Amino acid sequence: QVQLKESGGALVQAGGSLRLSCAATGPRSSSYSMGWFRQVPGEERDFVAVISRSGGTADYGDSVKGRFISTRDNTENTIYLQMNSLVPEDTALYYCVAGPYYAFLQKKLDVMNYWGKGTLVVVSS
């Protein structure tokens, strides 16, 4: 059983930056693509970013392209999400997810293997 633990969520002013981390523990945790979804209460979970098992490929949701950067450290079984130029619309609960790469791009949430409990990001205007 893989466990995902997010950290780094905080209150930040618009225009600021924040870095989220997600540490994976458990057998074969490095064998999954990993990424992020976010959710605002009352809305669907929205794809943010995914990074491949090797860390060599990453994709982003349209609303964060050019502002967010996903990286991966397989020696630490940790992924990171560097969030820049934050806007109030980025306010959400950010979930770390492990699963097939294609499932992130196609938003197939039911195919994902593991979910973290989320970390809250609040961007004030």
C-alpha cells in the first residue's frame, strides 16, 4: 500500500509563490506517475500537473501552464509543485495522486491508484 503525504499548503498573497511537496512511502511507490489535482468546494476535481516515473516528462492543466513547475526526486520518493504568479483562482485543496500518466490527462479519477489527503492553498487578493 502506497501512502502519499502532501505538505506546503499555506495562505499567500496574489502574485506570490509556493512550493508543495508530496512524499510517497510504500512498496513500488517510485513506479507510478504522480501528480496533482485540486478541488474547490462544490466543484469537480481539476487536473493540475503530472510527472512521469523518471521525472523526464511533465504536463500541466491549461490554467496553470507557464506558472507551475513539477519536479521529482526519486531518491527521496518525493514530487514537488512550484507554483508561481499565484492568483485567487488557484485557491483550492491540492491532492497528490499516483496512477497512470494517461489517466491524469484524461481526468480518469477512478483509475488512479492512490490519493493523498490534500493540502490547502489559499491565495488572497
